[in-house]
Amino acid sequence: MGARQEPQGEQPIYVFGAFRLLRQSRQLFLGAAPVRLGGRALELLLVLVERAGEVVSRAELERTIWPDSVVEDSCLRVHIGALRKALGDGPGASRYIANIPGRGYSFVAPVVALGPACVTGPGPAPAAGARPLPLRMTSVLGRDEVLDQLRALLPRCHLVTIVGHGGIGKTTLALCLASELRGAYADGACFVDLALLTSGIQVPDALAACLGLEPGGEGVRALLERWLAPRRMLVVLDNCEHLIDAATHLAECLLRLAPGIDIVATSREPLDADGEWVLRLGPLACPPDDPALSLEQAMAYPALQLLASRAQASMDSFRLGRADLPAAIKLCRRLDGVPLAIEFAAAQVALLGVQGVVEQLNDRLRLLGSGRRTVLPRHRTLRALLDWSHDLLSPDERRVLRCCAVFVGPFTLEAALAVAGPGAARCVVACVLGLVSKSLLWADTQGPDARFVLLGITRAYAIERLAEDPERHALARRHAQHTLALLEECEQAWNILDHDAWLASSSHVVGNLRAALDWAFGPGGERALGVRLVAAPAVLGSTLLGERELGRHVRMALEAIGAGAAADPLLTARLHAAIAGEVVDWGPYERAVAHAEAGGRAEALAEALYVFAARCQAAGLYRSAHEHGLRMARVAAQAGLARALAVARRLPAASLHMLGEHDEALWLAGKAPAVRPPLRLAATVAGEVEHAMLVARTRWLQGEGRAAAALARNGLMLAAADGAPASLAWALALGALPVALWRGDDSWAHELAGQLEDLVERHALAYWNEWARLYRQVLAARAGRGDAPGSPAWRTDAVQGDHLATFLGGLVVEAGGQRCAQGQVGWCAAEVWRASGERLLLGQGGEAAAEALFLRALAVARRQGALGWELRCATSLARLWREWGDGNASRRGVALLEPLVLALGDGHDGADRRAALRLLQE
């Protein structure tokens, strides 16, 4: 802070660091020792100190020091150089005097005015004792529990060291504690800032200066011991990390010789002094990333409180509102709750807005800096703050810090050893522990294995350093290999954990996976390793990555394979299966099967057949899917692969249902045990969910509409409990929504479509988003709104086309009829023929052809036991015969429709039964 202005007639003594400057006598002291300086240099120092924190131009300095004189340019530089040398400023280390290019010079160290001293003479020295504490520039938020702990510790421990990352708020906390407790000490509290000292020899002098002690013939240590021995005082030693040995020695001496002295130290690492109690200070608590969180709930978190208060201090009109809340929470979390980083960010809000600051955070070290000139130089930017910590590390610690920067999120000691590479094992353990001690790494020892993590700003700084390291690609390669090993561990964990527990245990892999993929597919990366990462079962068979993000990486992997990256054929088939599309290249699937056969690997062959069958099913080629599923079952049974056999039995059940063989499909589905499939064979749909929805669909087709709706609701509950978004999307799009629309329950269908829309938006499910779009169009068309059926807006793939024809007759297209005629699909064939007949009736003279299609549909429905379709076919025929005006034909219609309505009864409640009853009444 700037020098305090004294009233006229009083002359202060200026104190900065370990120095005292007596204005009246023009004397400078370092502790008790005078510092020899020329008159001009002292005058320069006085001008700069009295305007501390301001930039004084060269012209103004020259006019003040050399009035009415013409001086050479070099003259001012010579005297500034002499001043810097006397104060201990080294090259590039402007601890006291900074050169502001093009503007002038500034005194950058905090200055305290300790006066008064008499103007007319040197007068007596001020009485010895604790000087006023520095003014706290920031408030203490979220530290109540820590303050309570410190208050309780001091009477028992006498030496407490507050240890933490740079900018975490150690000094602010220590000053707050000293301000609160100084009244409880007979001799008050003394604050000693060691930050600007350059040598351990200066530490006792700094304490003596802050106490106003001037040694006469005795040494400084002897004076301190004699003067402090009878005192009851709190001493704060701030910023000890760079003079740790000297600070430790002084603290131990004081505690040994002055029993009434309590000491609070702040440092990036413990002092390791006798009797020391270490209190590690963590970041401020941040609000969770929860969209449902209200503004009032979020403001209970100190990180957000600090952001809001400091942003308002920099722009009085700022008020954190609900619209800015998500960005503000994201900002606090991205900054890891580090108070100094939050203050820096808050200062930018007036210029960029909250969202603007978030968008600029990719370059955190450049963006986040302070405009205050009175703070310590190393606190003016995050980069300067971290430079200070980095300079205190050994070469080995610096290398290990760069190694740790490749990890995203927590990592184990084993992971650090793997990435550091051969030959580094001896120093890695010691260096990791050293970095924890120096507060550059955080350690979580709650679980069975200790995990370590770099705060975001520290990692950003370490990555900058890593970019200059010639070993960076070797480190990145070892990190990618380690990530691949983590994915294999995730695959093994799939066998013993439920879905939610597996996701929680595997979440730490996601950040590392993204970083490894960015390197592998980036300049200098290894694309073949990237292919293996993307094609890992834990990536393709789960929801670790969102659908769009996964699709982007899959396409990059396939492009790499196309460009010559080596890949196992089975991996290639997996990747192709992950990209859904109308045009399918079947070559990769055939090669995967052939390669597995040639290798005699039953497990690989079962997987290749599974991938082939699943892709055929997704393409609407149900007969081919059925054949590959049956073959997979034979391979799994012969090799004794029990869980693969369970999956293999589910595949033919699903394909038989789509082919219209409903009874056999239900029988096969019932035989498939409820065994969790291995991850490499895990479909997007849980087995119980698929079974429930297959039964629900079949029950409706068999004329049990009410039971179908109940089964569909149960399937949705199973899908929600499963927790996989894709599983719930499948249950909605291919289970519950079809049942709702077939029953004519458009109200329930609207509700389900809304759930599907929310789900695909929340989880970025690109494929299921197309289903959500089509269902919106179907519901609009059924309400007489939206695009006309058959317009380009109704683009569909084969599976979608099969379904849409059953929701709205006008959606039947020629390709759908061809698929039914060729036997590629059977479950919807009866409805496709019936709907095609209804379309013919819209024209002129199509009655005979329509009747033929209705009769064909009726025969198919009867053969399949699909009473739901049979009722629709019978209704269409009865209506057509009635409209012919032929009494015999009308009686035939009644004879066809009435027994069917009676047989179905109330169990097939819904729009179709109501339509049939109305027709019979007419």
C-alpha cells in the first residue's frame, strides 16, 4: 500500500521489508545497520517511497532531484542502479524498484509509515514494540472453521504453520487471526513479511525492525532474545518458503528462549521445526455443477461469494443474477476455488462479463492478473506467482512436476512412475512427496491408494513448461499407454460393479483419455495408439464420452486407419459399428470374422460375430442379424463362454421379433439368462430393459394393449434404474413410444417424446435425437399440423421407416413395401400392406387393389398371431365393404370384425378398439 500521509509538522519513518528510511535525517537502515548511499540516491529513494505504487516519470524525477539543471540520460540510470544494488534488487528481480518501460519508475514494495519523528531534529527513536499490522486488502470468506481451529491450536502448540498453494489465502488468514488475537496478548501482535528478503541473514533483522529494536553493541539475535524473553506476544512470520532454514531456526530459538511467544508462520511447505503443528489450507468451497441450484443456495459457497464481492468492487453496478449463475459457478470451479485466481478473474468481469471471462480461461495465466500496484510483484499475475514456486524447486522436482502435468485429474504414485519412464523411479517418489510438501500437489489419502492432483492453474503453468521440454512427446506417449492400461482396468471392473458404481470409479479416466487422444491424433502423435484408445471396449461400450464426442474420435480413428495406421481388424469393425449410417461397408466386419477364425480365437470370433449381428440389426437387416447371432451362440457354447452365450441368445430373440416370429422370439428371450454381458459385448441396452420392451411390443401386437402399456412403464423404470442414457433412449424410442402411439394414447406419447427430447439434449445423443425429431413430426401430423407425410422433412433410415409406417398410414413408402415383400422385415408387414391399401382408397378406382392388400395384410397378421394388426385389417376391410353398399358385403364385414372385437375384450383398450366398435354401431 502507499505511504501514509502524515499531518503537517510530523515526519514518518518509512519501513519496507527489513529496511527503515528516516526522512528527516536522510538515513537508511537494514535492521540496525546503516546503509551507505549518496545524497542523490537517497533523495531518489525518498521520492519513490513517498509515492509507492505510482509510476514516477523520468522527467519528474530529474526535475525533483536536479532542479534547474540539465542532466544526461545516463545519470538517472546510474543512481537507480546504485539504489537497486543497495536494496538487493537483482537482474530481473524488481522487489523494490521496477522500471516501467516508456513511463518511468515505481516503488513496488509495500511501505508502512511508522512515525512520527521530529521535524527539527532526529529526536528519540520510537519506542520498541509491535508495530501496527498491515491493512488486509481482502476479506476472509469460508474460513470460519479454520480460524476456530487456529484459535484452539495456538495455546497448546505455540507454533502453527499455515501451509498451502500460492494465492490460497495464507497471508490473509494469518493477518485476520493476528487482528483478532492481538488484544489477548499483553504485548500485541507483530507481523514480519519475509517475502522481500533475499538472504537468511536478514530474517532476524526484519523481526527487529518490525519491533523497532536498534541493537547497540550486542548482536541482533541476542537483542531479540533479551527483549522478547519476558514478553507475551503473537509473532507472524509470513512467506517463509524461500528462507525456510532461517525461519525455522529463528522460530525454534524464540520458542526455546521466550516462553510467552506464540508463532504463526505461513509457507508453501512446513518448517519442520520442533513442536510445529502444520495446518494445510485448501481452496474455497465451490458450488456444485447442478442446474437446479438456486442463486441463494449457490451464494452459500465462499468461492462464489468472493467472486461476486470482488466483481462488485471493480464495477459498482455489478450484481450477480440468475442469468450469470451457471457461468459464475463454472468460473469458480475452473479456478479450483483459489482465492487469488478468483480475485483476478473478478477484476476482469467489468470488461468481459462473467461469460466472457469463462470463454477466455483457456489462457488462464495470461488473463488472470492484478491491476493493483501495491501487491507483491509475484502476486500481480498467476504466472509470476508460480514462477516464484517453480524457482524454489530442485531440477528433479521440476521434471517430475512436468511429468505430472500430463495427467488430467487425480493420479496415483504408480501412474507417475509409469509416465516418468525408466531410470526415474528413484527420484519420482521423493519428488512427488516434495511437491506435496511444497503445496504444488494435493494428496488425497482417504481411499486405499493415495491420489495426487494438480490444481488447474498449476497444471496450466506446468504444461507451459512441458511445451519447452524435448521429452514431451515421450512423456505423452507413456501417458497414452498408461491411459490404455487404465481402460483395461475399467473393463475388468465392469464385471464386478453395477453401472453407477462403475461410472463413478471410471470417471477419473475421462480427462486422461481426452488428453491422450488429443496428443495421439495431433502433430507428432502416434495415431495407431489413438486407434487403440478409441476402440477400447471401455470407450465404445460405455457412456464415458458423449455420443457426439465419441463419434468425432471414431471418425478420426477410421481416417487414421485409412491413412495407413496399423489396427487389428476387430478394432476396425468395432469402430465401423459405432458409426450408424444408411450406407454400410460390410468389408471390415467380414475381415474381422475371417481374422478371428484364422487365429482360432473363440472369444474374438464371438465378439466379431456380435459386432456383425448388431450392425445388421441397426441397419434393419434382421435375417442376417439372426444368422450371425445363431452362429455366435454356437461358438460361445462350444468354447464355454457363458456370458457371451447369454448375449448370443438375446440377439436372435430381437431379430425374430423384428421378422414377425413373435412366439419363438418370446421363448428365446425367456431362455436368455439375466447375466451381465462383458463390456466388449455390452449393447447400449440393458438385457432386462430389452426383454421388458420386447415383451411389451409383442403383447400389443398380440392384442393385449393394457398389459403392453404396463410392461412398457415397467421397462422405463428398469432403464432409469440402469442409469445408462442410451438404454433409456432406446426404451423410450423403440419401446414405450410405439406402444403409446399404437394404442392412440397421444397424451402419454407427448409426455414420452418430451422425456426423450430432454434426454438427448442433456446427453448429446445424436442418433436418438433423430428419433426425437421424428416423433415430434408424427405427433404434429396426427394433430393435423406440421409437414405433410412424404415430404423431404420425413427422412428416415430403414428401422425408423418400418416404425413410422405403423404410426401414420401416410408415411408408408415404396421402400418399406419392398422390405416386407423381400422378407427383410416382418413385424410391421401386415400394417404396411393395410396402410398401403388405405392410401389407394384416397384415389379413384383403387377399391379392388386395396381389398387385395387388406386381405394380404389380414393373412400375415393371422399367421403371426398379431391380433393388434388383425383388428386394424378387419376394420379397414369392414369399412371398405360397407362403403360398397352391398348388404352381403356389409354382413361379411360384421362377421369378420365382431368376433374379433369380442375376443379381444377390454384388454385391448385403445383407439383401434374404439374405432371398431363405432364401425359396428354404424
